[in-house]
Amino acid sequence: MTKEPNPTLLKRYESMLYGFAYDFVSDDYKIIATFVISEKDSRHIVGIYSVKNESWKKIDTIPSGYRLFDQTLFHLMVRLT
């Protein structure tokens, strides 16, 4: 991901989820963006924005069955579509 997601690309996704978290290990606030390509096929793109580093990191692999959005980690999760 680039520093800021391209808004024209976001229209291609079925839905988007955003989360907000505090990472105690790195003493950093993070924004988690999940772009759902296909809910039927469970295809998605996940990116994490670091407030401290002012940069996005794309998450390429999420283990099957792994819960990315754990209530103990995220303070806020909003579905925009």
C-alpha cells in the first residue's frame, strides 16, 4: 500500500472495515483497513497504518481461521458500506 489508499480504487470493493488499535509493543497507534473483494469467496486486502511511522503496510497472509479483529486489540470497528 502507498502512504494513502487511492480513493478511486476503493469503489471496487464490496465493503470496507476499519479498526483502531494501540500496539503496546511498539508504543504506536494503528489503523487497520480491510477491503473485502468478495464476501462469498472470503477474499480481502488488509493494510495497517502506523501513526508513529506515518506509513501503510500491506498484510499479505492471514492464517486460515485466525481472528484478525480481536476485541482485546481493537477499540473501534466500523463497516462503511
